[in-house]
Amino acid sequence: MVVAALLTMLLVYKGTRILRDEMSALVATFMLAIMPAHVIMAQQMRPDEIAALLVALQYYLAAKIMKTGQERTARTLLWLSAILGGLMLAYRFPLLLFAGMPMLAWLLRVQTGFWRHALRRIFPTIVPVCLLLIVTGYVIGSPQTFSHFDIFMDGMGIQWSFQSSPFADAVGRGPIAFQYWWGMLHQALGYPLYFVAVAGVVLLLGRRLPSDWLLLGGLLPYMVMVSLTSWVVVRYTLPLLPLFAVAIAEIIMVASRRFDIRVLAPAMATAVLLTLWAVFAFLRMEAAPNVREFTQQWIDEIVPRNQCILMVKAYDAEDMYNPEFNYTRCNGVTTLGDAPDFAAVFANKSIVYVLLHEHHYANMERLGAAHPDPRSSSFYRAMQAAGFTEFREIKFRPVLFGADFSSWFTSLDMTYVNPGFRLYQRPAKAVEAAAKG
């Protein structure tokens, strides 16, 4: 994924140099390089960094289409971008929205009489051929869709159930659009670059140059699309980062021509240093001992071996969050997905402690009975009814030089690396009574 991140930066540089100039390209590339989500996700084996790479490649092709002086070359690039659009569709359906950028670039090559000539330039040949090539790219990228159509439809059903079901992290936190346009984007970009990016988008909307329309044609449809999802995570914003980097470069270059460099330079230096401070704080946390191993060692050292600990999973295979349990001691596991009688579970007085990871306890406590998963709320009520209270929280935080950047990284996928753990304890009198019994 690091290679994909580096290639994304290279394509942003090349595309921006075609549309603008060398300095704008360098600024855009640098801004992308320091964005927290770009740095952090490049170190995780997830497909989102490749999605950003594909968008950057589509942006580069669109820039070439817009600026090439030869219509035959532009048409060839348009066909290639359409095939790429099909491959992007095969990779992830929402990425198809970025396939419109090269088509928009083809239209924007006409500097005068744009709307009068627009339809004539894309019909009757351009659009049908592009659609055919998109289908061709999809077939190349996902032939299994047709050879195993039943499995494909089953997968679509599972995906639909995920995307249409309530997402606990998003419940009670306002409209999804607000959560993405503010909450997820400021985590992806960092607080300072977020405000610069907003200023950049405002500039694009107000100035409306052909290259501005090209960037907006990639940014706005995808931003609207994520506002319609139920899941709210930072990684869904990664395809936008290359285009936001260019928007940031645009506003910086305009500001550098209109404002005193003695004022602008310190302001931008402060924004960059603060962003890098947060990024290095997160990387320092990642490099620290794994919180799962630390939690397991702490439990083995502090909790008596004859006192049972109940660990909680959402489903049977949920092993990536919890510490590796030591089953040579008195331990047990309950799975929320099995929906057991939790009151009966806690009636077992041998259970003295309950271990919950952050992705469980945070929403259980925050939402209570309003939790979208009734099994989670049922479990939490049963645990409270049994008298369990918090005994110890173990959580590593992104801290560097005394500054805590936890509020910069609150999304579910930003806490995969080091989730917090809480150990809840049964009242001491109940433990003593059970021991005597």
C-alpha cells in the first residue's frame, strides 16, 4: 500500500503540472503527502489506498485530455479512461462516479460556446462508445460477476445489508452529510488542511475555470454519494484526497499572489507543522507495544488466576480487536451475535470481570437503549444489573511532546490499530459471597 500511496502522489504531481504549473504540482503533492489519512492508511492492508490511486490516474488522464492539442490523442485517452472507469467499477462501485472526469475534460476542451456545443460533442458517438468501454473494463476486471452470478448477487445482498443497516458510530451524531463533510474529512485531512481545503473548494466554485469544473466534477458527486451511506468511516474519503490536495494547492497559489508572503508563510508553516505533529503522534502510537499484548500481560499480572474474565465478541471470528486470551486460566467468551440470555450469563457468579474493547463499550455507554443492535444494549443492561463497574481502562493515545491528538482520530477505522480496553468488575461483596458459597 505504500507503493500505491507513492504512485498516487506521482500522478497528482504530473496531472497538476499539466493543468497548472510546476509550483502548483509540487504544492499539491506535498499536501497529499502530509494528509493524516494518506499516511496512516498507506500502512494498512486495505483496498482504499488503491482506490485513491485509481482516482489519481483518472485525474491524470483527464488533465491530459483537457490540455492536449490533438483531438485524436484526446479521443484515445478518453477511450483509455473509459476502460479504466470499468475497472474502477469492478474494484468498487462508487468509484464509477470519477469516470465522469475524463468525459467532462473532453467537453471542457471547448473554451467558447460550451453549453451550445456540449451535447453535439458527446452525442451520438462519444457517450455510447464510452459506455461500451466501461462495460468492457468491468468485464476485464470482474469476469466472475458473469461466471458466478449467483455468488455475486449473494455478495451484493450482504453488502446492501451492511450499507443499509444503522451504523452504531453514526447514530445520534447528526446528519450523515455533516458527519462526513466535517467529522471524517477533518480526520482525513487534519484540522488545518481541512479549512484550507474548504477555502479551495469555495475558490473553485466561485472562479469556475475549466480546470475548476474538472476538480468539482470529481469531488462533488462522490461527496454527495457518501452522504447517502450508513457507514461513516475515514477510509471512504480516501478517493477524494488527491483532488483535495489539488484544491489546497489552488488556494495557496492564489493567496501567494494576493497576500504578503510574510503573513502567508508563517500561517502555512504553522498548518503544516501542526498536521505533521499529529501524524507523527499517531505513528508513534502505532510503533508502541501492541495494546492487545499489553492488556493481556496486565491481566495476567493483576487479576488472580482463580477469578474468571468474560471476553465479548460481536461475532465468533472477531479476533482482531481482542487480546489473545489465556485459556489456561478461568476465562470465557460470549458472542453477541448468538444472542444468549445475558441475565443468565451474569447469574454465573464465577464471572468476576468483563473485558470489552472500545468498539463495544464506547457505543454501549453512549447510546444505551438507543443502540441500533438490541443484543448490545441487552448485554450492557444485564451487565449493569449485575452490578459491574469499570475497574480499569487501558488505552494508548496519540501523544507527542505532551500534546494529545486523540480528538483528531476518533473514527472506527482510525482506532483499529490501538483500540482501548475496559475491564469491568463485579462488586466485591458479591465476589466474596460467591466464594463463601
